Amino acid sequence: MRDGSLKSASLGLSELAAVVHPSRLAARLDPALSAATLVRLQKSPRLQARLAGLLLDDEDDLDGDSWRQDLLLGHDPRRAALLAGSIWHARSLVKLVSKPDLSLLVGRIGAEAHAFGIRHLGHAIATESIADPEQLAQQIEHEGHACLGAWLEESSALDRKRVLLRLPIGTAADDPAIEHRGVAGRLFSLVVACLATEMPEI
């Protein structure tokens, strides 16, 4: 049973290394490394578990019990952030009806996030509308990532890192504000319920 647990942790580390954002890997190894070199390192089966362990700072503590499914059930954290951000700004989404504006917004956040926000209008946080689609897309991404970061603060360091490592350095998930902490759990309960109905991406 113990051998099976260790094998599960090793496999999980390898899978994580393959999807870590290159900016996180470069920051830990060498910022001067080229994108091509980073990709080669991430794809090397011999190095994957060691790279993930280095990024997690927890390799010695990892075992099958701690290596359960990640908090987003294997789904893309940016997608999860956009879903949460769309709920935050749902009131603006329902007021944005011009076809050119909608095309621009959906091009930035995706049709799924747009529809998801409108479907959960009753949980919207922002009370002031944003009429500019470019600004609205930026705010949806910002608030969504900040809520993701705040939601992750309620979990273990290992669980947080496993999600954050898949995002580029510098998103609002790295530094959420107090205003996000009070609502993040409510928004992400809706997001995770949606993700739970699908097959994981990793």
C-alpha cells in the first residue's frame, strides 16, 4: 500500500511539472533560460518529479495521502478565475448588449465565462457597471484571479502551490485583497460545482 502511495505521488509530481507555467520554472531555476529549454526540461520524464519537488519545496513530505486530487479537480486555474470573475461582474455582463462590444469581450474571456456570469447574476458582487468591454475583461480577469488566490488561502501550502504554479507570475492570485477574502468561498463553490461535472484536463 505504501509503495502504491509513493508511486501515486511520483506520478502526480510528473504531471504537475508538465503543466507548470514556464515563468514559475524560470524564476526558480534561471530567468535567462530560453522558452525552448524550459519546455525540454518540463517534458523530460527523468526530471519532471525532481522539478516539481523543487518548485513545491515539499518533496520530502510528499506521499500518497497528501497527493490527492488538486483543488480545481485538474482544471485550468485561469479558466476557473474567469468563471469567478464573470460572476463578480455579472451585472455589467447583462448590460453589455452591443454586438461589437460583446464580440470583443467574449474574445477576451470566452463564451463560457460570459454565459456563466449571467447564469449566476444573483451572486454578483460588483454594483457599479463597466461599459467598456476591454476594461470589463481586464477587471473580470483581475477579480477572478484575486478570488482564486483568496480561496486558496484556506487550504494547505501544498494544495495552494499546486494551483498557483500553473499560473504565470504576477496575477492577482499571488496577492488578493481583503475584499476578495470575504466572497471567494461563495464564488468558488459555484465554480468548483461546475468543474466537478466535467472530466479533468490533467
